[in-house]
Amino acid sequence: MADLSHKFAAVLVVDTQTDITGGGCPVGAAGAYTLNIVNDTDGEASLTAVYLTTGGAAAAADKIHPAFTIEARGWAVIQPIKIGEGWKLFVESDTAVSVNLIGRKEG
């Protein structure tokens, strides 16, 4: 049975790759995740990319979503993102946007 028991949240540091999982997806939490990104500012936010790694630092080959923009006071959703145990999801933006990674644990 699947459940929505895992949620990771962060406010991105400007121009910094941020690991939304906070060090890797926990044991027993692998599954399909939804990434919600909220730009609660009065200006457009440019997201450099979204990267998924099996545990290491993000590199160009780990990119799963290209650069995109979110309008002022806008939002974006990327789903599904399959994440395994120990994997990391990195997001980078030129604006301090809020991100939430909500998971449906499989098992």
C-alpha cells in the first residue's frame, strides 16, 4: 500500500544547488514524488535546472529538467519523479523560491 508519508521542504538559497532531500532519500522512503515550486516574489524566478543523483553531487549528466522560469507569484509542479533510497534531488534558482517534495512511498 502506498502513502504520502514523506515531505521535504526548503527555501532555496540564491544561485546554489540545494539538495531538497537534506542528504538523501531515507531508507524505506523510495517512491514517486511530486516537486512543487512556489515563487512568492514580485519578480520572475529563473530555475537553472533540476538534478537527480544516486547520492553524489549534481553534475550536468544528472539534469532531469531544463532551465525554466516561474512568473511572479506563480508556481510549477514536476511529477512524477522516481527517487530511490539514498538518492538526492537538487534544485537551483536565481530567486529564493519555496520548494516542497512530497512522496508516495512504494511498498
